[in-house]
Amino acid sequence: MAKGEITINEEYCKGCELCVEFCPKGCIEMSTEKYNSRGLLMPVFAKPEECTGCTTCGFMCPDAAIVVYRFDKDKTPVSED
Ligand code: SF4
Ligand code: SF4
């Protein structure tokens, strides 16, 4: 069961791919067809079941576009970055 979840604010995102590169679980992939309003290709949370809630993606994102949620065993959010 996933231990975490993320949201990506597409209007803040510039498609730099740092989150894709640094996720240790390979949860985030660049879409080949999803663009934001500025015409930039967007990352997608492609493997949510693998997410550990480690917060690396949120920490690495230069535009604060990612919010990370961590869950306890009942999937209750226990922290937010
Ligand atoms: S919180 Fe960690 S495991 Fe989850 S998507 Fe972000 S970098 Fe990957
Ligand atoms: S690191 Fe942030 S700005 Fe870069 S692609 Fe990921 S969400 Fe977008």
C-alpha cells in the first residue's frame, strides 16, 4: 500500500523534470501529451502505489509545485510538506 501521495500544481510547474529524475521509486513520469496553460509538458504521478511519501520530489521542485502527503497505516495524512 502506498505510504504517500503527491499533488502537482500544473500552473506552478515548468516541466523541468527534476522530480522525475530524483524520485527514488520512479513514481513520476513526464507525460507526452499533457500540457499546462503555458504549453509546457507536465509530469504525472504515474505509479502512486510505489510512493513512500519521502518528500524528495517536493524538496527538489524549484517552483514549489509539489505537495507531498504521508499516510499512517490507515491512510490518514500524518504530515504535509
Ligand atoms: S514522495 Fe518520494 S516516493 Fe513519493 S513521488 Fe515524491 S519522491 Fe517519489
Ligand atoms: S520539479 Fe517541479 S517544476 Fe520541475 S517538472 Fe517537477 S513539478 Fe514541475
